[in-house]
Amino acid sequence: MKKQLIQHSSESNEHYTPVEIVEAAREWMGGIGLDPCSSEIANRTVRSEQILTSEDLSEHFNWSEILDRGIHRSLFVNPPGKGSMDPDVMKGLGSKAADVCWLRKTIETVQAGDLATMAVFVGYSIDILQKMQGAGLNPFDYHLCVPRRRVSYGAWDGEAVRAQNSPPNASVIIGLANFRFVDGGPRFKRCFKGIGAVHTR
């Protein structure tokens, strides 16, 4: 898998997750096995065992097969924005919204896995909860955390990742476990209650 150094700009789809969200996800899942929407810069914080970057076109990969190579069967997904996914892949995932397609691929990976497969999906905009319903997904089938304030995602200025001063959107964090075997709701609440209001399925 290739790795790349991404320069952030106002036109970029890159937005780096604050460390407190990453660490809550790590605590809930016990580790992070794959970040499929990453970069060398982003992984300094996420510290995932394996990463895919925009250069890898990660939507074309079988994420389950990649997880099989690592220790932790867990995904951390903070997807890039509009225009970030191959339209043909989006068509197969059943939505015109890129963020919903990234979420559906995450859900499919978790459902196809074993009892240890888990994921944390960071929705850059809380609007994804409405878009999910349009795609036939019920948001309340999953664990949710609504941060009590807008998330200050990081931006790469050429030297360091710096938090945005005026975050444009309210975000939502979605927790997915292989609910055929394990729920993980009480632990999700314990890990994320410091970030915001929590709903568990």
C-alpha cells in the first residue's frame, strides 16, 4: 500500500480528527487495525496498524481482507468529502452522497466480519443522519455520539496540523459493532460521554 504526504488547503477534502475522538475510538475498540481514509500526517494521530490513502483509491479495496493481515479487526473512518469516491463504486453502494457511501462500505465490512469486527465512523456533518434515512439506513440502529460543540478538525498548513478556528458543521460519531454477536453499547457510552451526548442501540 502506498503512503503519501498530503498538503491541506481550503479546497482539500482532508480534515484531521482531533486526538480526543481518536483516543475514545481506540479505547472502545481496543485498537485501530485499519484507517482506509488516511495519510502519513493523519496517521501520526490515529496510529492505525494499516492505512489506505486517497492515492490508493481505497473504495476499490476489500477492507476485510486488509483487516485479516493485522492484529485488530477494527476500522477508524473519517472519510474525505464530496467527489472523493469513484461514481461507479457509489452507484453500487446505492447513494449519490459520498459520505453515505463511505458509511455503507464501513457497515458492510463490519457485518461481513467476525464477532471482533468494529468501526468508528466520523461524520463530518450531522446531515449524514438525514441522508442515511434516504438510503434506507436507520441511524438509531447504531451507537451515536453528538459532540457538545462543533468539532475543530485539523488542517495541514505545510508545517503542522492546526485546529480550525470556526468549524463549519456540527458532526456526529457513529459506532458499529457486529451486533449479531456483540453490542458494546455500555462501553461506547463510557468512552464517548466526555465528548457529547450518546445514544446506544
